[in-house]
Amino acid sequence: MAILKRKVSSTSAFLPVDMMDLNNPQDVLDYAITLNVKPTPFDLDDFINKIGIELRRVVMADDISGQLQKNDNGKWVISVNSLHHQKRQRFTLAHELGHYFLHRNRAIEFIDKALYRSSQMDAMEYEANNFAGALLMPKKILIEFIKMKGANAEIISDYFDVSVLAAKIRVETLQRKLYEY
């Protein structure tokens, strides 16, 4: 469950012009490539650093995966639970980037509960999860990979450095055409 502190504020004044209109994972990935960020597996730490978001790996309650918040200086900070598995952390980072690119003008803080990965998640959580899956496993690259290697979740997991569950959900999302990316 995302716990939101809502305060409408525009952050576009703080973004480079070429980042203001990024609102889907493929555009974000294309932008990352212009910054010489490794696309597969996507180098989240490098990208987050290059776009000026502070990244913190900290001990959090086990039911908290991570959070995105704007600090008192107006800078965005992503915190991820350092106790979680590395692949869980990667998905959480991508999820928080989803909130950043899709929802940063709708709230100043997003806290994501690990246990709230259910059918009852709200629209912003659903969007951030799909954004994360598409950023870590881009549609075109994943489809080509599946054509060459098959839809085995373990092999996809290893190649894209994601959890087996994330790989299964991403493949299902593409097969069922649940999201445009």
C-alpha cells in the first residue's frame, strides 16, 4: 500500500527540459541511454544518480519496500529497504521511479508496503508496478529475448536481474495485453 502525503506541487521547474515530458518507461529508458546508462540489465543506481535523485539504502521495517519523498530542500529522495533481496530492491527502485515520473506532481511522499502487492492496490500503485516491470524488462527487448530463449521465468529473471515473480508477472502482462508498455 502506498501511503501518500498529498500536496500538489510542480517539480517541472527543477527538471532538465529533456526530462519534463518523460512519462512512460520506454521514453525513460531512451533518455537513460543518452546518459550512457547500461540498459540491460538496467543500471538503476547510475540512472538515479545521473538524474539528480538521492538514493539511500537503509534498514526499514520488513513490510516497507521503499519510499520516494521530496526533502525540505525540494530534492527527491528514494529510500529502499537494505534488508530486502537485491532483486526486490531493484524492483522497488524502478517502482519508485515510476512514482517519480508518473505521479510526482500529485504527492510529495510515497511509502510502499511490501505486503500490499494485491488486487486491491490503487491506481497509482498499479501504474508504478507496471512502469517498473516495463523499465526493467522493456517490451521489445523482452519479446526478442522470449523468441530466442523462450518464456522461462528463471532465465528471464537472470538476464534482466529481476525476481522470478516479477518476470512471470511481466510476461503475463504482455501476453494478456494488460498495459500499453
